[in-house]
Amino acid sequence: MKRKTHILFFVTLYFVGPFLYAQNANNALSKTMDSLKLEVKQAKHDSSKCNALNYLVELESDETIWPKYNDEIKRIAEKNLKTVEPNSVLGIFFQKRLADAINNIGYLQYNQGNVAEALRNYRASLAIQEKINYKRGLGASYNNIGNVYQNMGKSDTALIYFFKGLKAAESISDTRGMAYSYDNIGNVYLNKGIVNKALEFFFKALKLQETSGDEYGLSNVLNNIGIVYDNQGEPKKALEYYFKALKINESINNKLGIANAYNNIGTSYLKFRDFENAMIYENKSLALYEELGNIDGIANTSGNLGLVYYEKNELDKSLKLYLKALAIQEELKNLDGVANTMTAIGGIYFYKNNYQLALQYSQKAMEYSQKLGYPDAIRSAASRLYEIYKVKGDYQKAFESYDLCILMRDSVNNQETKKASIKSQLKYEYEKQAAADSVKHAQAQKVKDAQLRAQNASLKQQKTQRYVLYGGLLLVFGILIFMINRFRITQRQKALIQKQKVFVDEAYEKLHEKNKEVLDSIHYAQRIQKALITSEKYIDKQLNKLNKKD
């Protein structure tokens, strides 16, 4: 049974940006949804209400709840389009929301197995988008229609739509839309057995998704690359990619992605004949698909569980599961699934020795496989027919079937294909490493530049400090010279003053001597004068006597 190749359908989540997938914590997600529900109730304008509902469709994983939000968007858009001018800003806005809502209805119908109605709604959405030239919406609708045709076995028609979706995304530089288109194109080439082309587009998608922040899209690409390695007989390498995809899907609580990863991990363990782990993961996958109501997933996992029981030689259990898967796949018109399941059922009848039913289912499987043109499906059917014809003794047809089996096997799994796979892987790893080295070099250069700037600043500072030091020394030296000069002048002045003092002292002594001589002369003259003149006391005494006589 072929594993689940994750085909990328576009729902409203494609339009509102990758950041919503980063809501890893349940409480943060719950708060966001509560806030949006409040916005829906309190919104004064229908446009605001539509945007909030759009986000709720995005965040709600329960397919019994989000369609109600989607129906409300459709109702609001249709109501407003009856009154607003179609070419006005609001007219364009509500036409976009209507196209998104119809697209989401198609997605839901496809998951429920109603392929015809899904395709009708995808085309109705596309018609609105083409009318208003809504590029982002066009990319989504082209991819969704392409996926329907791919599952119907019309891979060439699917490719036409996928490339149209890619062109629409490229026209508005929508990297996420381009990544989705690359991944879907890779799926077509993978089913056609053109592995080198498949890997080329898968790695293009991977490169864009790793930088887009779209965890959902990244997990899908990792899942599909794992399928390539699994198909080439490298289950260990495949498991690395499946577990990477599982880890991402668990971190964003993407139940559909988790279910797909479980499914693929289970089939890889089966290749190691680890039946216990194969059963564990396939049953986990089936439980999630049933919870989500994903009919296609239920069919695929039922078939894989059928394969586990087949390998364990529990043929009755295996047959029951394969017939369950076949009924769903025929309802979905999934020709690829039908072809692989019929081959498996043919094998069970072969080992039950019911060669008539074995031949009937195997021939029908070959018919569908050749119609699809998928080498892997043709190889499986041819291998089963070879065994049946050989037992029946029809050696000519047995030889023809064997020859076809070898031809198809070589076209899928030859050395050139493996080289192409390795070359693509190495190219991707080289480009990734080169980018990392470039970033590392840039960071190292930044460090060097910073160190150089710091060094230059340090040198400049040291230079400035030297200048300051030299200036200080010159200043000190100048002050010193000035002080020495002042000291010398002071000394000279002091000597001159001392000399003048001595001169003054000498002059003073001479003047003093002269003054003394003058004073001595004056005193001498006074004494002579006193000696010649009668004293005042004598005169007073004589006057007193005369007065008394009178």
C-alpha cells in the first residue's frame, strides 16, 4: 500500500500569514480565539467581523466547528455584495472573502469524499478570483483544482494547474504560495517516477519554507522528501524526515499533519519488519483521521494496516482492511489508491490460491496503473501478474509481466535516479551550508570590524593621551623654565635690594652722624644761651618780690 503523500490543499489559513502557526502553547491559542470571538461580537463593521471570522477558521482545527465560521463569512459577504458597488474597495474586499469561503467549502467537501462538489466549488471560487484578479486566491484555487486532478490520475492536467498557481504566486512575490506550488509539482513528478525532478521541486519548496516561518508547509515538504527516500529503499533516511515533520506538527498541534506523519512512520517501520511499532503508529494515525473525519486518510491508513497484517500472514484481517480502503478510494475517485489497493488484494487472493480473483484484481490494477502512467504502480501490478501467470502456466504473459516489472523498477530506482537524488541533496546541503557560512562569515566580519573599530578607537585614545602627556610635559617644562627664570630674577632683585639696603644703611649712618653733629651743636648752643640768659625761675622770683612790695 502506498503511503500518504501529503498533497497541499489551500484553505483560508494560506492567506492570513504564518505567524498563526507559531501558537505552540494551548493557553496562548485559547486566549487568541477568545479575543477573536469577542471581536466578532463587538465588531461595528462587517469587514472587521469577516477578518476575525477568517482567523477563527484558521485557528480552529475541529471540522465540526470551523465550517460554521466559514458559513458566516459567506453569509456576510453575500449580504454586502447586494448593496455595495462591485468595483469599490468594499466590493472587492467582500468578493475576496466570498471566494475564500467557497474555496474552504470545496476543501471540506473533498475531505468528506464529495469530489464532484469540491471541484464545482473550487471552480466557483476561481471564477470570482479571475474576475477581480485576486492573485493570491488564484494561486490557491489553481493548486486545489490541480490536486483533484492528480488524485483522479490526470497528472498532466494537474501539472498545468500547479504551474498556473506558481505563476500567480510569482507575480506577487508570494514566497509561501510558491513553496506550496513547488511541493505539489514535486508530488506529480514523484508519482510519475521522475525522482530527480521531484527532489528538485521539493528542495525548492523546502528552501522557501525554512525562511517563511510557515511550520505547516515546512512539515509537508519534509514529509514528501521522506517519501522519496522511502521509495528508493532508504527507510532510515526517510524516518529522519518523518520524525522532523512529526515534531513540527506536534508543536503547532496540526492533527492532520500528525496523522500523516504517524502513517508514514508506520510504513517505514514495516520495512524493517518491526511489526509492533508499525501497528502502533498506523493505529495512532487511523484514530486521528477518524477524529478529523478525513475519509482519504482513513482509506490510506486502513490499507497500510492491511499491509501489516499481510506481512504477518493474517490474510483475512488484511483483506477486510483492504476492501474497506478500496470502497473509500473508489468513492473518492482516487485512481492511484485504487490501483495500489487492487494490487494488494490480488496478492491476498493469490496466497489464498484463488487465482481467478487474484488475476481479476491484478489485471484491473494494471489497467488503472497504466492509465495513471505511474511507474511504481505499474511495477507492483506487473510483479503480481508475473506470479499469477507463472502459477497458471502462462509463461509468455509471465515473461512479459516480468520484463515490464524490471523496466518500471529500473525507471524508478536505477543508479542515475539515486545519483540525481544524492546530487540534489548535496546541492541543497551545500547551499544551506554556504548560506550558513556566509552568515557566519558576515558575523565574523562584524566581529572583526568591531574589534578593528575598538582597536582604532584605542589607538586614537592612546594617541590623544600621548598628545596630552606631551602637552603636559611641555607645560610643566615651560612652567619650570618660567620658575627658574623668575627665581634668577628674584635673586638678582634680592641682591640689588641687599646692595641698595647696604647703601641706604651707610647713607643713613652718615646722615645719622651728621644729624648727631648738628644736634650736638644745637645742644651746645642752647647750653651757652642758657648760661648767658637769666633763668625764668629767677625772673619769676624777682617779679614776685616786687609785687609783694607794692
